[in-house]
Amino acid sequence: MARKIFRPTWQTTVIVALAILVIGIWVANFWQQKVSADTNKNLFLQPGWNLIALPCVNCDFSQALTKSTRGISGIIYLDGNWKNLSDQERVGQGVFINTSRATALKLPSITPNSQAVEIDLARTGWHLVGNPYPKAISVNQIYLVLSDKKEEIRLATAIQRGLIDSPYYYDASLDQYGLVPTSNWQLSPLQGFWLKSNQDNLKLKFAQ
């Protein structure tokens, strides 16, 4: 018996194309929303480590973690040591949050930051910082302030002059670090990153 050859109709082709489009959009949104927040004060976290930044005044992250029943923990990196989030909370501070499963963390209080932010890089070494605004910003809005406060330079210039090393971001989907492209990088809301300073008494300035 001759084998019957399947010939798709135009209706079948359209249905398959729409299905591929929907799946593609879903996958793209899934990877883009590894860490995100909504207007109802929910912070959406993925299983494992999430590197975020505090984009608000009085975020009360440590309080939210304490109240959580999903086994969530948060740590920060200050003065060369890992510490509990409750030791210090400041706008623009990077935070590693670990959770055993995907969860929506309810934040008790959010006052979005809308002012310019300066973060002390008092000591030579690594600093865990991040986007201090609840919106995306360009890497060109980030400056290094020299200790005499007479000069502000962009990150790319600071790297060229050896004042800092290239920053690193953490990709939760790949569980690995990547170098920040300092020429055209866009920092997502809540995005944290590592920055290494090569001298004392510097400041990192985020401009609106």
C-alpha cells in the first residue's frame, strides 16, 4: 500500500506558526523575568541565588525575609566580609537572596528612590552594588567620583585608568558570571553587580 504523504493546509501552517510565536514569547519572558517586581510589592525570585539591588528607601528586605516561610535567606558583602542583610540596608546595595523554589516575596514597604545616589567604595577590593532605581538605567549614568571629589568619570574611563576593574553581573539562568559591557550596558531594575576598586576612598555615583 502506498504511503500517504501529509500535506499541510494553510490553516495548519497558520496554527503551527502562532503556536511557535506564543511559545517563543513565553520563553523570552520567562528568562527576562528571572528577578522582577510588580506594583503590588511582590518580588519574584527564581530557585537558587538571585543577585538583586535595593532600589528603594525603607525596603525592609530583612523584615520580609524574616517573615517568609519559604526558606529564603539574604546576604550582603561589606568591608570584605559576608554579612546578614539586617546588618545594613541602603539604596543601591547589592544583595544575594537564596530560595529553594520560585517564589513571590511580599515586601512590606516600598518608597521608590528618585534621587541621585552615591555609594562609598571606602576600601580597595570588591563591592556588591546595583541599580538604585525601580527603572532601567544606562551604564553611562554611572560615574566614579575620585577621593578629592573634583572629578567624576564614567566607568569605561575609570577602567582604562586602572581605578577599577571591569564589573561582573550574575546570570541566574546560566548560574555563572559575565563581564559588564561598559560601553552600552543597560541595567535592569533591581539588577546587582560586582565592582572592584583599586584604591581607597572612591565613590560610585548613579545619576538620574
